Amino acid sequence: MEFLYGVLAVTIIVVFYIAVSYQNDKTEVPEGCQEAYNEAQNCSACGSKNSCGIRKAIIEMKETKL
């Protein structure tokens, strides 16, 4: 019975993740962020698309015009 609870918990987490990802893909980019969004999509500095500190720093520097 404990195994069934574990499988159920993992299934719920996976379904929740898929639903949130789907909704996130449907969300439009805000008007003022279109250029930064396009630059971030074309970034090929490394394989990380979600947690890139270098990319975030570059975007912040461009916004503050350093």
C-alpha cells in the first residue's frame, strides 16, 4: 500500500509539472520584454536555458546601459 501512495504522489507531481509547463508556453511575452526574450532564446553560451547567471547579468547590464 505504501508503494501505491508513492506512485500516486509522483504521478501527481508529474501531471502538475506538465500542466504548469503547458500553461507557461501559452503565456505571451509582456510588451516591454520582447527584445530581451528574443536575445535569451538565441543565447548559446552553454546548455543551460533556465538558470544562466551570465545571461541574467548581461541582460541587467544592457538594461542599465553599462
